[in-house]
Amino acid sequence: MATQKVGGEVDAQCTRCKLTLAHTILAMVGPKIARVRCNTCGGDHVYRAAPGVTDRPSASSSGTARAARAATAAAAKAEKVIISFEEQLSGKDVANAPKYSPKDTYQVDQVIQHPTFGTGFVTAVRGDKVDITFRTDTKTLVHGRGGAPAEKPAFSPPNARSTGPADKPQPAQGSELPAEPVAEGEPPVSTEG
């Protein structure tokens, strides 16, 4: 294969003409052609090799490299070992498993009995949360919340105040109502009791 350079000619698939035609090389990135101009229509576009032409190495030279990569990948893959739930529970004291309570504190590998999820064992402890693996799933539950009961705030009912019309402001306790204007012909109303 002849070395190509900018300004040289190459056969390429023209995006405008939809044919394989002669093109002038406009740009190259390393040894690869990047951009070309069609000598027929004058359109610039990204280089697309003619169908059946490739810039990849031949199969004979890449066969050994591909085989080497496959061997390396196979050696790097670790064999997956799946351990069943029963095998993970074997050797643990299932008979004396305490019932789950958010007030109790748990440790890794401790077996517990949950009222909904059944038997499980603690796989991780993170602050006030534990990950517990049950037969069907791993759940995150709380633990260690058994401190002294928090004091409840004292209940204080709202103050009994006299209510009036909603559109009038209510005076503060201990102050008198402002005097209302008196219409003509009406006797004044006393606010004192």
C-alpha cells in the first residue's frame, strides 16, 4: 500500500454522490486519512473508505494478537463461586437467634430472627443501621435505638380568649378597646362594664 499524504488522491465513498470516487486528501491524523474532498462534486467530508477496503491489519497478523488478548482476559477473569444461603448459615448458632428489635444492637455475622423476613445474619454495621441478609434479599434495618425514652413535651391548651368578629383586630389582654365613632342620633355605647 502506498503512503498517502495531504494533497494526494484516494478512492473513497462520497456522501453526496453516494458512489466510490476519486477524492483529494485534505487532512490526516497520523497515518490515517481524516478529511477528503470529492473530485466530482467538490464536497468536503470525513473520509469513508471504499466498501471492502479497510485500514485494519490483515487477519493473519491480528490472529496471534487476538489470541494473546483472549488468553490474558481469561486468566484475569476470576472464577465466580456462589455460596447458598444455607451454606452461609452453617456453623452459626441459629437456634439461639434473638428476635429483631430496633432497640437492640447487632454485630457482623450475628444471626437474628425477623418477624417478617425470617432468619437472617448481619453482613454490615454502619452507625445506627445494619445490613441483614435473609433468604430472599438483603435489607437495611435500624439498630441501637434503645436509649432512654425521650420526654414528651407537656401539653398546654390554647389560651381561652374572648372571640369577636374575625374582621376586627382583637386587643391585647389588659388594654381597652378603641372608641368607635358614634353615628348621629345614637346614644354613645360605654365599653366599661
